[in-house]
Amino acid sequence: MPALLSPPLKRVPPSGSAVTKIWTKSLLPGSKRTHVVTAAFCPQPGCAGATGFCLKTQCCPRCGKSQTLNWHSVLHGNDPSSQHQDGEWTRGQRVFCSNRGRRGGCGHTFAIYVADVFPRHTVSATLLWKLLLGWLAGSSLKAAAQALPFALETLYHLRQRLRRRLDELRRHLCQRQPAPTNSQSDPLAHTVEHLQSAFPESVCPLSEFQLAFQCPFLG
């Protein structure tokens, strides 16, 4: 069996679970039941305040059954902070819904990501937050991006993607805390301030956003 995240994500009793089911999805094609979407993100192992992740309290997002999930393969990807082209980091782990024996699962797998990971993107939450802070402080995007290992065109693309997601992001943030007094004329800059006020003690509010709302920040 593949090794778990290092250090491993610990299984704990249900009362200590860090994540619970969050929303209900529409029917999948050919299905007659509603599917429960489970946690997509878990805390970074070893981080301050990180708690054990209880897999047994989660439901399969395909069949909706619980008590059928087992850890599967580890998810690796390019390390954006590495100086080497072959640098890798652990992005999360796949989970198998067991259909063996009498488990009754569907036999499919799905991914659970570490909170610093943006699914389908190489840039990490920590690096993007540094970029947004530099831009909020008055630096141009080009100047704020100089210390980051990405092409300028990539960062412009990310900023445009964020602008298209502002309605969704601010809807979630307002559930946690009202938006601060608008001192910014740019809606994206105001959303960055809203993130700071919603997660005032966090080193990276983008990671905390993904943990709190269990949805990818970049979509």
C-alpha cells in the first residue's frame, strides 16, 4: 500500500474530525440519487493548529456511502518554490471507495488536497497570497511577481481568473464576516482586504479559505 502523506494524515474519532460534509450536488448522469460532496481539502500535516483528518466520517462523492473509504495513492506535483525543474511536492492523496467484500462502495477514487494546493494549478496558495499582498501594498503586478518563479503572463492570467470569481468568493466570505469598509476602488483589492479581516490570524488566508469553505479558491 502506498505511503500516506509525510507525516501521515491521522485518523481520529469522529468528534475530532476537522472536516464534515458540506453541500449536495445535482444528480449525476444515469443516477437516481443525490450525491453528497465531501471535503476537498485537509490541513497541511505538521502545521500549527492542524488536527487529524477523519476519513471514516466522510462520504464518497460518487455513491454517497460512508465507511467505505480507504487511503490510496499520494498525489505529487511540481514544486513551485523549487530551484530544480524536477522538484516535487506532495499535493494530497487519492481516496478509494472500496467495493471489495461486503463494503458496498462504488470502486471509484477521488482526491483530497492539502489546503495550500490549488487543484489544476501549479501556483500554491502561499505564493499567490504573497503576490496579492505586494500588489495591495501598491506594487505593480510585474514588480510584485519578480520574486516568484512564474512567467508574468501566468500571473496576469491568474489575476483575471480571480476577477471572474469575485462574486463567488465574496459570497462565501460574507457568510463568515461582513466586508470591511470599502477603502479600495478595485473590487479585487477589496476582496483581499476582506480575506485579511475574515482570517486575521492566518499566515495564508487563501489556505484558510479553502479549509473553511471546502471549495477551491481558483475554481
